Amino acid sequence: MRKNTEKEMRRRESEGEREYDYVGVRENGREAREDSRGKKRRKHGLRRFLTVILVLLALWLAGLYILVGKAYEKLNYVQIPSMANLPMEKDGVVNILLVGNDSREAGDDGRSDAMILISISSRTKTVHMTSLLRDIYVDIPGHDGNRLNAAYSFGGAELLLETVEKNFDIPVTRYVQVNFEAFASLVDAVGGVELELTAEEIEYVNGYLVEYNILTNRPQGTDNMDTSVSGLVHLNGPQALAYCRNRYLGTDFGRTERQRKVLTAVIKKLPLALATNGRELINRLMPNLTTNLTRQEAFRLSLMAGRLLSYQLAADKIPQPGTYSDATIRKMAVLEVDFEANKRYLREKIYGE
């Protein structure tokens, strides 16, 4: 009797274990199915999220392309056939020569009153502004040696670009020409700039405003500054232009330094100005610009804008101190330059070599 009871208990325990195993398998299967459905829902949600992001990105790119296109239509495009097939970017650097000339209308060559090499370098994470002094004595292709700014007079932007590359070994095939009106409009469009000026510099600002007021048919005395004030002052467009044109204080070295100061201040204020005053900036600036940048290249540059906000802004000049001497050649007062030293300097600063 006792043996039968023990057998019965073992049988029941065995059946209970099998039933428990079956329930466990059934529960595990249900959990596996639920987990699988959860993974599918998460994957579907992720795909939907990525799809929305891609659609928004496409819409943003389309809107940006349209905006850049509208702005581009307002500027003056002049193709340079010899450079049309050459890349805008080379070795991780975009070099664009900013040419400020003394013409009063877009497209009128005039003289190259300022030459600033804008280098956007992904290698050094900098936007480097390098003033090229106009009195540097250089070899000009197809011409005798002369001042650097003579290249622009002889053959416009194309010859100037060739001259810069020949003498400094910097590949530059794109340019933007800015005339007087464009420069003043740009400063006004960003709300003016704040700079430290001496009383003497303010006097020269008023002196240069005389010519500007004549050229723009404004009454004399318009925008004149208080000569009893010095230090941090606010400059509007015409005042900033007059400040940049002064070459009597510090010769051309001082003048190019003033140009870089104004440009640096403008660049820092440009993102906010584009967001709050973009239409006026485009309408006033673009008609006074001339360039060989294509629409696609302008769009590429606009895509780089976000990245450039994290880049360091640097400004300097060529020739570097200690690498030049004053000279007179064919009755011209010029700067004789140690080109090898300045080439090394540019390669180091722009390319990080």
C-alpha cells in the first residue's frame, strides 16, 4: 500500500513538472513573440523618424537652393574661360580673392584698391584673411615686373589671379569684386560696426567723406564724425569705407589693417544680419558684386556656412615683417619681397604645413 502511494506521488510530481515545463515554454514563446513585435515596432518607428528627417532635410536644401538662386541672380557673373574647369577647392582649402576697387559701378574695372585672399581651410579649421599689399613688386605674366595692383589694370581679375598664384604658389581661381557702394552697403546692412579710432583717424574719415559725398550726390558734411571724440565709436557704411581708404596713417600697411578690422567686425555680425535683415542685405549688396563663382559653387559655399561658425577667424598680411625692403624700380616706389619666406608662411597658416 505504501509503495503504491509513493509511486502515485512520483507520477503526479512528474506530470506536474511536465505541465510546468509546458507552461514555461508557452510563456517564453509569448514573450518572444511580444519582443519580436516590439522590435518591429521600434524599427518601424525609427524608419519613420529617419524618413521625416530626410524629407525635412530635402525641403531645407530645396529652400536654401532657391534662396541662394534668387540672391545669385542679383549679382554679376563673369566667366573666366581659362579657369572655368579648375576646381574651387583644392587640398582641403577654398581660396577666393576679394578685390576692392575704386569703381563706382559694378563691372567697371577701375584700380584694385584692396586685395584680400580669403582662405577657407578645413585643414587648419580657419577662415584666413590675408591682405596682399598693392605695392609688392611682382612678376606679371606677359608683362614686365610691376606693382601687384598693376596686374588688375593690365588684365582684370584673370591676370590678377594668375599673378597671385605665380608669385605666391597659392592656387586661387575664384574672385569676388566689390566696389565702393557694395562695401558701404554691406556695413550698413549688418547695422554698422564698432571700432577703436583715434581722433586723428576720425579727422581722416571726415576728409575721405568729402569725396564720397560728391560721388553720391550727398550734401557736404553728411555723416561727418565728431573729432572731439575718440575710442570705441560706431561707424556706418560710408564712415567705414572712409576709414578703410585712409593710407596716410601707417602707409598701406595701416590701411590694409583697417580693412581687415572692418571685415572681421562685419563677418562676426553677418549671421544675425542674414537672419533678421537678409532681404535688404541681398538687395543692397548683390548688384554691386562681380564674380566668376557659379551658382552651384555659391550653393556649396552656403552649405559650408554652419561649419564655418566653428572655424577660427584669422587676419594677417603679406609681406610679413622682416621679409621685405623699400625700393625704387623704374621710378616706382615698391616693396621688394622675400617670396620664399612669404610662401612658407602662407603654406603654414593656410595649409598647416
